[in-house]
Amino acid sequence: LPRVQSPSPQNALIDIGGLFYARGWSVGTCSNYSIVTSRDPLQLCITASGKDKRSLTEHDFVTVDGAGKPVGSTNKPSAETLLHTTLARVAGAGAILHTHSVWGTLLSDLDHPAGQTVIEGYEMLKGLSGVGTHETRYALTIFPNTQDIEALSVDLEKRLRDESRPIRHGFLLRNHGLYAWGNDLAEARRHIEIFEFLFEVVVRRRMITLIR
Ligand SMILES: [Zn+2]
């Protein structure tokens, strides 16, 4: 039987860019995506800085090592590369996706004082790996936004290792966007889709409650 050729990491992420641009989650060259291509030593294929996600090409990526340094490429990796390498190293993520959506941005601001947004009672929560029922009180962490990605990656690592307040599936950055990950790209993409659906539901519901 002929072998089915699986797409390269670059081609798989080019597809993600087209999809997320169309959904309005990756407009204005914002956001970034990565896939782990080697575990030992750790290497990731990640979008290069400032590329239009609607029309990524195979030249718009960089391979980086576990410290976020480019390996054999002159492309500049995304400014947020250290968050990707931290998630790959500490959370064991195989793929990491980051979006800047309207609803995620609004929710990250509204709930920032509590440090988390709580999502409860929705069937779509079952799309998050390991969540078996809608009767789940799901707390999604919101970090303050910063341009100091190195400091943020240290905070993120601490929280990923803190078993009393575990971070799984994803987190929000205030007034910025969503990070979500999975064992592979399909799982990471599913988590983004689930979170973005739930963000819109939660914020729209609050708006309806205000006017009725
Ligand atoms: Zn971002």
C-alpha cells in the first residue's frame, strides 16, 4: 500500500494560519505557532517574527533549540518563543498555538482582577483533554501582560510546576491573547477552538444579562 505522506511541520502550521486568520484569531501578523520536532535535544519549528498568518510560506519559520535560540536559520523567531520552549519543556507540549481574538481579549481584561476566568456548565468543556463532564468548574489562569517575556516564562514555569494550582490546556494574557497546547497539533488546535468558543459564549452571555 502507498504510504500517506504526513505534512511537514511547516505545512501543518501554514494550514493553521489560514484557518485562524479566517476565524479572526490571528489578524495583523499577531500570534504565533510551534511544533516540537525533536525531544532530545529539544527543538521546535516556530513561526518567524511578524509574519502574516493568512499567507505563511515554508520560509516563514525558524527551528529553535530549548533555549529559544535559532538553529541554522537567519529568520528571527517570534518574540514570544520562550513561552513556547517553556511549555514544550515543562508541560511536555508537542504543539503550542497562540491567538489574539476579540472575545479572549475582552474576557482577559474583565476577569484579570481575579487572576482567572471560571467557566462552568458548558458541554464544550468536554473538548479539553481529561474533562469528562459539563459539570466542571474550569479555572483558566490570566497572567498580566508584559513585554518581558523572559520574566513571564519564569512565572509560567513556576505555575506549571505548582501542583496546588495546576495550569493545563492553556492560559490567557491580559488584553493580549490565549496560549493553548496539546500532545500534538490536532489536540492543540482543538483546545484553541474550545476556548475561543467558550470565551465568546461567556462574554456574550454577560452582555445579554446586562440588557435584559
Ligand atoms: Zn501574542
